[in-house]
Amino acid sequence: MFIGGATSTMANFDYSKEKVQDIFMIDVKSFYASCECVARGLDPLKTCMVILSHAENTS
């Protein structure tokens, strides 16, 4: 039985053997809110915009 703590395999991981790549991540709801503000002629940095999702869309 395993109880708490991280395993030692992560400490021995050699990242130099991994492929080098760029990964782009974005908060889609924040991006969508900014786009909506611009489309409505509002400043996205000064406007509060709420974006709602259906329950099955959230995680």
C-alpha cells in the first residue's frame, strides 16, 4: 500500500532527452471575453465581462 509523498522516479527524469517544442496555452474564456469587449467597442482591460458555460462544458 502506498501512503503519501512523491515517488523518486520524477526526481530522476532527464529533460535533455525530451523533444524541444513550443506550446501555446490560452485561457479561452478570458480570450473570448476580451474579443467580445472589443467587438462591442469596450476596453477589455477596464470592462467586467462575464462568460458563462453550460455545466457539461466546465471542468
